[in-house]
Amino acid sequence: MSEFKQALQNFFNSISIGVGDWGLKLIGGLAALIIGFWIIRMVLKAVSRVFDASKIDKTLRPFLLTLLGFSLKALLFISIAGIVGIPTASFAALIAGVGIAIGAAFNGSLGHLASGVMLLIFRPFKVGDLIETNGTLGFVKEISVFVTELETFQNKTEIIPNGAITSGKITNYSTIGNLRVDMLFAVRYGADVEAAKKIVMEVMQKDPNVLNEPAPRVGVNNLGESSVELVALPFSTVEGYWDVHWDTRQRIVEALGKAGYEAPLPQRIITMQQG
């Protein structure tokens, strides 16, 4: 009987010791969790202030803060697992497995996200720029980590995945700040080419949509079968491109018509051979 009591006493002693050790580890883990969350919050606030003082894109800041917060919390949970007594290697492998599963499920979206981060970091264009990509020409309205919104000249909103943008060609018409509008005209052979060039130049110099710097130019572009081809090279702002493209071209055509320059017609020289 005494032996049974001794065995039962040893059993309860071992349980109490085990519960006590585990309880102390649990309390230590909870304390570490509370302190860790407080430290992470302080770190994120400090990083946010650094972002506010830097030139990092405003759209990119929330993503970077979220990514940093997730990474710090993952490290915190792995550390707490070690305090409680869970093997950290197994815990880290579990987190890695979950990350791989999530990455596989959102494979395409993660690719667009990575492309969005590249666009926001390297900044091949910014909001307000006129760009052409994926066959779409328009002004950039918004750049997010997944998609970019363009507003076309037809007032259409094109939403393009960032992965499609970074994998293709990007033409930024706003980088330099002005655009050259190439316009072709033709006069008949025998017409006064120099006078025609002066007329075209006067129209461009008087046009408020044509920039004075860089200065416009007029030259002979080609000698065609039936005409001398002239090219007018005015520069415009990005916003005024189509005004120059359409309105200035019309003014040049009207000015040449008033000066007596007729539209070139196909010409053929026929020679007769006598037998």
C-alpha cells in the first residue's frame, strides 16, 4: 500500500513539475509576444517617418510597411516558439510551407505585384505622364502594386496589369517635356519651294500651340514622282500635341491654298516614237 502511495505521489509530483515548467514558458512567451508587438509597432512608426522624409513613392509605402511588419511578426512567432519549447526548425518549415502554398495559389497576382514594385522603385513613368504600352496611348492616372490605370484621348480608362507593362515596351512621351509633330506636305514640281517653306514657317511661328524652343523647322523631305515633299517639324507640349497635329496642319494647308499652291496631281511623261 505504501508503495502505491509513493508511486502516486511521484506521478503527481512529475505532473506538477511539468505543468509548472510549461506554465513558466507560456508566461514567458506571452510576455515576449506583448513586448515584441510593441517593438514592431515602434519600428514601423520609425520607418514610416523615414518614408515621409524620403522620396519613396506614396503608393509603395503601405506595401513596404506591410511587408516589413509581416516579416518582423514571422520572426517574433518563431522566437516565441523557441521560448515555449516548440522546435524552431519545425515551426519555420511550417511557415515556409504556408508561404509556398500561398505563392502557388496567387502565382499570377504575385508576378503583377513584383512588377508593380519595380515600376514604383525604378519609375519609368509617373502619374500624369503620357505613355504608350500594350498598344494603349494615354495619361497615367494611377499606379498601384497590381495594375496601372491609363486615361486615353477618347476618355477611356484602361486598366493594365503591371506584369504586362514590364514584360513589354514602354514609350514615355513626357520624359523630355515636349514632343515633335512631324507633318508632311507636297507642292508641285516647278512651284516656288522656298516661298512655300516661308509660308509654313510663318504659320508655325504665329501658332500659340507651337513652342518657340525648340524652334520649328521646315525642310524638303523627299522628291516624289509627282511632287516635292516638304516636312514641317513643330514642337508642342505633351498636352497640346493633338492641337498641333490637327489644327496647325489645317492652318498650313489653308495658308498654302491662299498663296496659290495647288494640290499635286499624278504626272506622266509620254514620249512618242515615230516609226
